[in-house]
Amino acid sequence: MKKIISFSGKGGVGKSTLLVLMLKYLLEKFDNLDILVIDADPDANIGDLIGKEIHFKETVSGKMTILKDKIQKRQIPLDVSKDQIIESEVFEALIEMDDFDILEMGRGEGSGCYCSVNNTLKRIIDILSKNYDIVLIDSPAGLEHFARKTGRNVTDLIIVTDPSKMGFHTMERIIEVSKEVNLLFENILIVGNRFPEDLKNLLTERVENIKERNVRFLGLLPNDDEISKMNLVGENLLQLPSESKTYKTAKELFSAII
């Protein structure tokens, strides 16, 4: 089993929460899966959701900031290529947990463009994905991530939307931009999060109007006060009780993918 699954959508729709629920599902259902979680969102929510504090210096952006300082101080060996050095620094940002590994992109610090970090991330995903059965990626909100082709090796794109005009619009634009830049996904799966059942037809109709053969509606997840409370008090979402109604529904959706 080899899959690279990316979670995308408008900011605030629950991409990170869905990723952690899928991680919980994978850990419970499968033994000895090699799983990598990549938090490519500069807001970096995954660590908070799983109760893991990740400092800036441990992130990819943090490593790049340190590397930039070394270059300015001429502390880099002349016989080593820039790409080799960057990749080495990124691999050092890989955090090994008990049951999975996590790589956090991190926020930009100070002035300057982190396009080079995004380019490095593309190469690193290529390399790292060969060593893992499943790679889960929490994508930045919006469209820029796709315009830069950072998700070019993703097999399954999960687009999360809430019941809002903005969520629907972002969903449709992600699909349009992905097609424009020739990002080819095996599956594009639409999930309505915090979505009332009586509004389901509004989402399914929008999905049906998307004339792409690999796009399909996966299902809905309701609003969940228990998850909101765990988030607010900083509890590990991986410890969400298995009898949670939302988690049970999420497992049904995920079983259609893996």
C-alpha cells in the first residue's frame, strides 16, 4: 500500500482535524504501517492537535533560517552542493514519534521568501514517500500550494469544505487550478465538515456539476462539541474515544479510501 493523501480547502474548515482522525484510523486498523505526517501549513496545527510541541528551530523553515545564517557566516563546506545541504537539514527536521513520523514546514520568520523551502519540500516528498506506506499532508489554506505544484505527487486529494459559499468556491477553485497546472490526482474526494444533513444536497449538487471523472463526494461529518472541547483545552485528538459518533462516521469515509 502506497498512498500520499493531501487535505486541502479554505482556512478554518477542519483540514487538520480530519487528517488527525485519519491518522487515528490508520493506527487502529493497521499494524506496522510506516506513516509520515507532513504539516505543510505555516499555521502548523498538527502538533497542537496531537499534543506535541514543536519548536520553530525543529521545523523545515527553522532549519532553513539556521542554514541561511551559516551561509552568511561562510560556515558551509565548499565541496558540498547547496541541494545536498538543504536536504540534509530537512531530514534533520524529521521528528520520530512512537507510531509515525512528522515533518513540520513551519512559519516564515522575518523577511524573505520561502519559495526555496517549497521547492525543497517537493523533492523531499519524492524521496521520503518511498520510505513510507502512507504520507498524510496538511496543505496550506487556499490555492497557492497548488499553483506552485507542491502537491504534484499526491495520489488522493481530499478537499474539505464547510457549509459556506466561500468553502464551496475554494473547493471548486482548487480543482480548477490543479487542472490548469496539470496536477494529476488518482482521486479528488469532497468532504463536508461540520455539515448539517439537511444541507447535504447543496454540496452534492455542486460536486455533481464538476465535470471531472476523478472527483466524487465522499460524505459529511457533523459538528462535534467533544472535538471542539478537546481542541480548546489542548487534549490529544488521537485519544478521542472510539465510540465518538463523528469518529465512527469518519472511519466509514476513510474505509472507502484505504
